[in-house]
Amino acid sequence: MGSRGTAFRTTITSEITRTVKVIVRHAAKCKDKDKGTAGPRCQCAKPLLIYEGDKKANRRVSAKTRSWARAEQAEQELRDSWDPRLKKLAQLQAKKEAKQVRIEAALALYLADMAAPAWRQRYCGDGPFALWPCRG
């Protein structure tokens, strides 16, 4: 990200303006307490400050981390969850992954098909579709 929390990043979805920013919530004993909420250096909590235009209010949500980089990742994930194009892309990827078959399942299906007597009748022996002589 690299913004170090100095500016809000705005997303407009369905005519609702939303912004999200990583801030620092300093502990009482933090040496950087006087630097404000924009400093990434200390090990204090890093919540997300969210503004939603329809509610006209800010709210703080925990990023569940003390790392600035992880908080920025959480910020980006939240912003992506507001984008309808990215939501649709995620749904399409999930459908594609659901259609994929694990190699173990594919191998089990193949072996079951090969053991079936219908396969042997069709592809073995002297029939019209015989590919090779089968033994056993």
C-alpha cells in the first residue's frame, strides 16, 4: 500500500461513498502516543476507520493485528468486498474451483471404470472397438 495512513481511500458503490483508513490506537504507555493516529512504527493496535456515506458516521473496526502491513491488507480486503465487480469475479472463481476434481477422486473414478466388465467387453477381444488384446 505505502500510504502510511495519511489519506482515506474512497470507494463509491451503489451511490454510497465509503472510505477506509488504517489508524493507530496507542496504548497509554506508548512512546509514540503524541504522534497521533497515523504512525505505523509502534506495536499498538491498528484498527480500521470506516466512513459510510449513507450513515454519515465513522466507525472503528478491529483489524485484529498490530502490524501495519497486515492492517493494510485487511483494509484492501474490506475495500474489495465493496466492489461488485470483484465480488462477481470471486463468485466465478469459486464456481470454477467447485467443478475441479481432486486427483485422488479422479483416479478412483478411472480405476472403477477400468474394472467394470462393460469396459472389457467394449475395448478388449475381437469386437469392432477392440483396441488391443486383453489378458485375464
